Amino acid sequence: MKLKLAAAMLAASFPLASAAFAQGAADLAVIDACLKTAEKAGGFGGACVGLVADPCIKAGEGANDDVTKWRACAARELAVWTQKTSEALKKVKAGGLADMIKAVEDSQKTFAASRDRFCAVFDKVEPGMYKGDASYCRLRETANRSLSLIKLGAAVNEH
């Protein structure tokens, strides 16, 4: 009986997982397209930060659970920038410069903890002042880190 219930619950979760995967892929495509445009123009990509979360947050304004929706919007884009960071770290490592790799790895060990300590303060301010609270802060901090790592990865793999 427990096995049948577990199987039914698993089967019911597939459409949700599929929809989440599709949303994640669409969010990634938006950010990737923006980053390509920024790269062609010689830019850093800072304008790409918030492209997923900001319209989502705007759409959630005024709802009874708007604060929860804002946080979820920020978390959606944070997932993209977390993936971009992981990809960028692989490129930095592929550059093979041992001293840079060590410096980046060492700083990555403390980055998430530092970001999370800092961003926690945004959960203590009025929600409308910084929509998405700590979640949006983590998104911005991670995105900025990712953009720097993307540039570094490109620089160490130019030749």
C-alpha cells in the first residue's frame, strides 16, 4: 500500500517537475540572450540582472501573497545565476592557471556564507522597500559574482 501511494505521489509530481524544468530553461534562455548581446557590445552584462525576477515581481504586486511571490520570483532567477556561476567556475578551472584557480576556489568557499549573512538583513526591512527581500539580495550578489567569473573564465581561455 505504501509503495502504491509513493508511486502515485511520484507520478503526480512529474508534470510539476516538467513545468519547473521548462520555466528554468526559459529563464536561462532570457539571461543567455542578454549576456550574448552584452558581450557583442563589449559590456559586462549588468543589465541582464533582474530580467527574470523584475517582471515576475511586478506581476505579483497587489496580490494577497505578494511578498511570497516576490521571493519566489527572485529565487527563480537566483537558480539561473547559480547555474551560470557553476559554468563560469568550470571555465576558470579550464584555463589551467593554478594560482588563479586557487584564489577563486578559496574565495568561493566563503562567498555563499558572506552573501547569506549580508542578505539576511533584507528580511528585516519593510518588504516593499526591497521586493524579494533576502532572496533578491542573494540573486543580485550571485549574479554580480557570476558576471565577474564569466569575464575571468573568458580571459584565461583566450589563447
